[in-house]
Amino acid sequence: MRIYTLEDIEEILPEVERIVRDMRRMHRRILALSENSEEEIELEDESRNICLRYSFVEGSPEVDELIRKVNAKISLLERANIIIGDMDAGEIEFPSLFQDKRIFYPWRIGMKRITHWYSEDDDYQGKKNIIDLRRRERKKEETT
């Protein structure tokens, strides 16, 4: 399982942003094609708790191709251990470690850099400013 540093994220963020933008664009297109549909398909990845439900007219080559492409992008991010959050908002999370605790760096389309983090013990709503994490890092360095 890959763990990310802020430096790692900064380096890969332009490419990750392109992938997430593509996913969101395709997701929205699938939803637009699905508005007046009769059938439903569910894409689910139990390891990441991703669940996308699409209703569509069966046999639509465009929808089939878009779903194939979305699945490929999901797999690409999964292999990099990037957690997909809200597809509509283009939200993802990068797992990391701080003082032997698992933390997450949330990011969404439009953000230029990581600005917040939260621990495994918190939830997304309890996220803290990245400045707080850097202060904690400095304190730890000063005491060791």
C-alpha cells in the first residue's frame, strides 16, 4: 500500500488532476445519457467503497464505452492507492502516515495544493489545516 508525502503529492498532482477531471466529465456524460432510462447498472469497488449507479438504455455503445473508460480510470487510481471520494465534486484522498498514525490528505478539482488533513480517528468533517500538521512535525523534531 502506497503512502504519500506532501512532496509526492505535489509531484503527481497535475497528472492525477487530469485523470480525475476526465472521470468527472465521463461520469457527468453518463448521467446525462441516463436521464430518461429504464435500466440501471452499478459500478462498485468494495475495497474503496466506490459505488456509482447509472441508469441507461441497454446497449448504448456510447454509455458502454464511457463505463469502460471510467472503470479504467478507477483502476488506475486504485493501483496508486488514491482513494476516490465524491465523483461529482472530483474529490480524492491520499493516504499518509504521521507519528505512526494513518492520515489522509483530501483534494478536489480546483485546489492548487493540499491544504488540509485528517486522521483515521477523525472524519472528513474534522479535517485540520496543513499548517497544524507542520507545527506538530517541528515539535516532534525539537523533542527528539
